[in-house]
Amino acid sequence: MSAPKSVLLCRVADLAPGSVRRVEHKDGPAIAVYNVDGAFYATDDNCTHGLSSLAEGALDGDMIECAAHFGGFDVKTGKAVMAPCSIDLRSYRVEVRGGEVFAVLAD
Ligand code: FES
């Protein structure tokens, strides 16, 4: 069985706590990577309400607030937690290896 495919998101040193970044890659939709107090999380970057980039929004603790209509998601789970968002985001398992942060696309 082959290893699951993963995508390099950023270097640990390049994404400060409280920050979020959009990462484009060739194997699927753009991913948002979040640093919440030194722990990294990843979800799809496109808001499920209107496809706005969540990386343009505000990370408040473990919630990302969309800049378009101020809906929110729990970045740890992808769960929609604030209206008008009601459809959960895909979230990704994150691995930190050698100072770099990866999203695992499939297990
Ligand atoms: Fe994100 Fe509407 S597009 S809340």
C-alpha cells in the first residue's frame, strides 16, 4: 500500500500563531492552513457559503470568520459554527515533519 498523498503547506517558521494562509496545489481545491497557538490545522479554503477565500477572513482563536458575510467555522474540525454558514468544510489531517507542515489528502 502506498503512502497517503500529502501537500506541503508552509514552513513552521513562516506562519505565526493566529495566522492563516491559502495554499494552491494541483491535487484539489485550495487549502487554508491555520496556526492556532502553535498547533497547525488545515481545511478547504473556499467558504461553503459563497466560495470566498477563508484566508482573507479573521482567525479568532480556533474559529475562522469569513470576510464575505461573517459566517464562521471551527478550524480544528471544519464544522460550520456561525450563520450564514451551515455546510461543514473538509478538514485535513496535518503532519509536521522537519519544520514543514503538510496536509494529508487521503488516508
Ligand atoms: Fe463565507 Fe458567505 S461566503 S459567509
